[in-house]
Amino acid sequence: MDQQDLLSRVADVAADVLGIESAEITEETTFDDLDANSLDRIQLVTAIEDEFDIEFPDEALEDLVSVGDALAAIESALEA
């Protein structure tokens, strides 16, 4: 799966969870840019884990501040 496919899937999940347009989401988009509060972030991380059938380590969660961070974490989890 290439980076663009990952981004598209993450953008679709974020759009569904946060009720926004997926076209607004880029790799550089931060969760603050998306007005995601702490509950939104938990729901988003859970939805991403479900979408990719992965689980992020708890210590990695606080490092997820942007879509790019989420993409890197997904790639890492898929390679494990």
C-alpha cells in the first residue's frame, strides 16, 4: 500500500469521525487544524486502528499530532 492510499484511507476515516470533508486533509494537517478535542482524537485513533486492523502502543499515542504522524505510525504497525 502506497503513501497516497494510506492518506486517502486515513482522510476518509477522519472525515467520517469528525464530520468534515476528506479533501481538506493532507499529510501536514494537524489534529488541532481539524478542531479535534481529546475525545475526538481517541475516537479517531480507535477508528484508524479498526480500519487497518492494527493497535498503536499507548506510548505512541501522545506523539500523534498530525495526519503524517498517524501515517508513520500505521506504516510502522503494518511492518511489525
